[in-house]
Amino acid sequence: MTVAIDRATGKRRGDRAPRPGPVRRLKHAYQKHWYAYAMILPVVVVLGVIVLYPLAYGLYLTLTDADSLNSARTIGVNEIEATYKFIGLDNYAEILWGETAYERFWSKFLWTIFWTAACVTLHYGIGLGLALLLNQKLRGRTLYRLILILPWAVPTFVTVFGWRFMLADAGIINSGLDFLGLPTPLWLEDTFWQRFAAIMVNTWCGVPFMMVSLLGGLQSIDASLYEAAEMDGANAWQRFRHVTLPGLRSVSSTVVLLGVIWTFNQFAIIFLLFGNTAPDAQILVTWAYQLGFGQQPREFAESAAYGMLLLAVLVVFTSFYRRWLNRNDQQLAI
């Protein structure tokens, strides 16, 4: 075998040059892309101030015993310094394995999982059904779309307060049930009906987003695929299963992931519907708020620990969810 050697350098042709060090690579990248770095710098600073700093500070608080009695505060002209101390992972151990772990965490965790699964399932199922109807050629289709999107367009607090008035003991819902001779549930007092009402209100608020997203996905599916399936003798269910659902795969995976994250952290509906009057209907995020701001003394460290546990659950779920989607995509590609 013949090896060509460069007489000027004494190196064999085809040899790779040694890889520059990290400092030199960083310097080269800065010289080449300095304008892009300058453009994204404001975004990085804003994210650092709004997201990264509170996250880091919250993580630090979880390792202390900070509450409203030992934190730094100002009373009149007197400034009281913080006296809380570092306790390591004791907050997490108390939340997960303490004597009151089931009542204060696990019961609410299980209810949060059920709440999220039920709401997202209803969001997707009802949203897909409405999207399929609105994708048909109907007279007044634009008006129907406008009416169905109103619950999403109206501010959440307006919607929830409206439902709160309707679900009251003398509200229109119980009045209607009483007129029909049916039982009138204690929507805002009994634990079962509180949870049922929370899922119902969240479904009302969340279906329009799912409907609009899936309707956009339906309109992006090539009509020739339906024509080919129909020519092959496929019935309506077979066209839905083998054309519609695969065509909605990318949209569905995204909206379901967003739905899970939003519903798992859905603070407004539970808080505005019940406030502090329904301890057994509180999900983890509202319970964390109750610990940190809705009681005395306010448990800042424990509330922050709940927040970190919420973040960890969502990160783990998102990781497994994306892996599951990628594995299914690879199986379909084979």
C-alpha cells in the first residue's frame, strides 16, 4: 500500500488534524456566531431571572427549614434576619415517608394522577369527536366553531366563577334537578361531588383547545388517502382507524403531552372553584400553595419541596412518554 506524504509538512495525506481544545473551539464559535449570541443574550438573561433563579432558590429552600417565622422579614422599622438552618433532605423524607405522608402527599398524588388522566382523556375524546363533526361540510359550520371555542376564549376566572354560581345549592343546576325530581348533589361540599365538579369544569375549559388542534390536524390529512381507502372497500371505522388516527399521530402526541403538563399543574380551576374549603379535592399544586401561602405559619421549605417533586414527576413522565413515542415510530418505520 502506498502512503502519500506531504513534503512541506512531513505528514501523511488524509490524516486528521488534532482536535482543538475547548477554549479554542469556544473562541472560534464566538468569532463565527457572535451576532447570533448577541441576539439570544436578552432571552437568556430574562429566562435566567424569571426561571432559573427562582428554580435554584426554590431548590435551596427545600434543603432548609424555612417558614414565615424564621425567614427574613420587616416589621415596621425593624428588620429581622433569617434564622432558618440547613437540614438536607429531611423535607423530602418527611413528605414521602413521614407519619402523615399518606394524608399530606400520597392521597393527593393519587388524586392528581386520576384527575390528570380523566381530564386529558375527556379533553381528547370530546375534542376529537367535535373536530370530526366540524371537519364535515355542515351548514353554519363557522358559527358552530365560534360557539365551541368560546369556553377557551373567555378568561378562566370568569368561567369558573360562573360554574361556581351554577353549582351552588340554590344554583341553576340543582334547581333544574329538583324541578325534575332528581337528587341534588352537594357539588361544593361533598368530597366525591367536589372532585366530579372539578373534572367537569376543567373538561369544559380544556376541550376547545383540543378540538381546534385536532381540527387543524384533520385538515392537513390528504383527502386522496380517504378516497383510496374507500375505493379499497374500507368502511367508516376502518378509514378512521387506518387513515385518521395515523394522520393525527404527530398532533395527538403533542397536544396530549401539553394537556398532561397543563392539567397536572392546573391551579386556577381548583383554587377558584373551592378556595381552601375542599382539602380532599386539592391537587398537589394547590396543596403546595396552601402550605406556602394559605396557612400560618407558612411553610416555605415544604411548599418548595412539593414544587420540586412536581417538577421531577413531570420530567420523568415526559422522558418516558417521548421514548415510548420514538419506539413506536421506529416500529412503524420497519
